[in-house]
Amino acid sequence: MEALTRITAGGCDPHDFELIDDNWQLQANLEQQLQTLGLPLDPFLRCDVLSGGQLTRLALHQLFQSNYDYLILDEQGNHLDEQGKNWLIEQMMHFNGGILIISHDRDILGNVDDILELNTLGLHHYGGAYEVYAKQRASELNSLDRHIEHANSEIKLMRQTMQNNREKAQQRASQGKQIARSGSHAKVILNTLKHSAERSSGSRESNQNRKLLQMQDQFSTLNRKHELFKQQSLSLGKVEIRALRILDITEVRLPYIQHENEITFFVDFGEKIHLSGPNGRGKSTLLKAIAGRLSPVHGNINVRAGLCYLDQHFSLLDNTKSVLENLAFFCPHLTETNQRTLLAGIGLKREKATQAMVNLSGGERMKVSMLAISHQSDNTLLLLDEPNNHLDLDSRLMLAQALRDFNGSVLVVSHDKDFIGDIGISRVINIEGSDAIGHAVTTPPDPSENAALL
């Protein structure tokens, strides 16, 4: 490239011509390749100025163009916009080697050969892509419900049988005492019969107790498995309407972002708006500006309601405090019982509520953050930057349903179109580096879809 640049500028060094050989279309071909990857067309641009999504695509491109037999990809789809995700799926389809990918994205999961679900019970194999997995998992849940109901009935029947046997033994003992008092049988015979009955009764009750313990262990195992399959509950707070128009963005230009035109749009109370656009166009920067974390270089941002901003790193949480302490800090108006009830709904029961925040997974931290920001009485606008990135698919469905039911306003950045569809988005604000344009979403979401961890 440097040799070609020198020759284009009029250089005549024979070594440069030797380097180029017949590759006179090198620059045009490279620019076409960079355009396909969604990268800046300057081949000499330093990588440290690229966005996270652009760096991910560049790294993935290097992998797919290599001679590796097997690739292991850990949540790479999280960093890609919709165009980048489609590109990743296409590369996966054309890669000659094998791929093990960790993903919670339904588009990616719909293009794999097999799904392996890893949880506390071990590793379970599903022979197919997402659609097959979802059907098999729904069938497993129905089967679990039936087995739990049957096991519970068997335990009740065993307890009743044991109680009946104890009552019969007491009746026989009472009859034996009556016979002994009557003197109609020799004492030695009565003692022999008594000891024999006690041994028989004790042996029977011991066997029944052992069987009951086995049944209870089986019931406990089924319930633990059911806990992993059933949908958790994330209950967001209810807010009061205080102003119809809660946000105005007027002719805004952002720092660090090149805009062809200013950004202008508004948000009314109760709207759920998807802030869309390719990587590196300023979506996260705009959320920070609305939250007051930075100032626009031009234009006005007028917020008329309480808001809370949740970034991708959940920096509002205090890692030195427990889960319960964090929730109590943000929601002091809630009793500890109410706080524990909310935490139990997202799977943090009893002693888990008192563990240090630093020990939680990314998904658990997101759910605690959502509880904290949504149960503050004066917050009517939630600013969410990729809130689903750290969630498994069950948790994504849970969060989407919670946001769908939330009566306040939401401005969300996400590249997961299934997640966005499940929220019940009313408008899309598309930031393409030019005008911010709002348009209605006409495709209805389908909240009934199931989900999984690959």
C-alpha cells in the first residue's frame, strides 16, 4: 500500500514496482473489503479509534480467513449491530471448520446445528437449532410438571399409608392390653406376640421411611430442575404521569461523533423507544448526554421527568455492598420484606440476597439494577444501554416482558431485534450519522417464544 501510494504520487523506485507486482487494484480491493466489514475505508487508520463492534468484526474476519480447524467464540454477537450480526452468521455458514459459540441471540441460535445447554444440573444436548430446542424444552417443562404432580401425590399417599399403619398398630396394642388384663392368655404367649408385632411394625415403618426419603429426594430433584426451566419474575415499579412530554432533543450534536445533521426528536410519557443505528454512531453517547453525564457540543436536551441511566457495566451499583443493601439504598421506601420478595422473583432468595454484589453474574447484576432503577418513585424515564447483553435467553424474555408491562417511558439501545420486538416498542429513533428519524413499528411482538443458553 505504501509503495502504491508513492507510485501514485509520481515515484519511480523500481523496488516499489517490484513490491506491487500485478496488484494494481490492491487499494480498491481493500477498500471494498473494508466496506463489506463496515469499517472505515482508510487502511492506515489506527485500530484504537475503532468502536467495540468494529474491532470485533475485524478480529472475527481475521479468524474466519485463517486456516484454523475449530473456532471458539464467546458472546461475540453481543458487540455487533444488526448488519454485523448478519455478517457473522454468513461467515459461520461458509466456514469449513467447526465452531463452538456461546450466544443468547435467537438469530445466531437459529443458524447452529446443535445446542448444548449448561446449567447447575449439568450439560444437556438438544439436536437442532433454536426452533427445535424451544419445542423440546417446552415439552420437557410439561413433562416435569406432570412428574412433579405425580411425585407429590405418591408422597401424600405414602404418608397416609404410614399414618394408617401407625393407627392400626395402636389399635392392636390396645387390644393386646385388654386381653392381658382379662387373663385369658398366658403372659409368656402375650409377650412373644407383642415383641413379634413390634418387630414387624418397626421393620415395616423403617422400610416405609426409607422409601419416603427416596421419594422426597426425587421430588426435590424435580423441583430444582423445574426452577431452571420456569420463567423468573421481574416486577418493575409503577410510576405516576407528571408531564405528557417528558423529553425534547433539539438540533443536538454530540462530542466525538461526526454528524451530517443534528439530532432532533421527543419522548412522551409511556412511550417505549428503540434508539437504533450502526456501531459507532453515538447511541450510547446520546444516552449519556440525556442523563447529564456529558454535554452536547450543540443543541438542547430538555428533560421534564425523573430519569435513571443504566450503562452496560451497571456502574450505579456499589460492589462493596450486598444485593439487599444496594436495593435498600435506591428504594428506602420499600420494607425489607418487599425488597426480599422482589429479589426472590429474580432468583436471589434468602441468603443469596445478602451476598456481595461483586459475586453476582452479569445477568444477576442487570436484574438487580432494573429493580433498583424502576422502583424509585420519581423515575418515569429509563435509559437502557444494551441491557440484554449479559442475559441468557430466559432472562431476556423476562426483562422484555417486564419492560412491556412497565407504564413509564423507556429509551433503549439494543441490537437484538427479537428482544426489541418483545418489549412492545412504539417508535424507532434511527441514528445513522444524519437525522434522527422516528417511525412506527408495525410488526407485533411475540412474547410467547421460549429461550435458552447455548
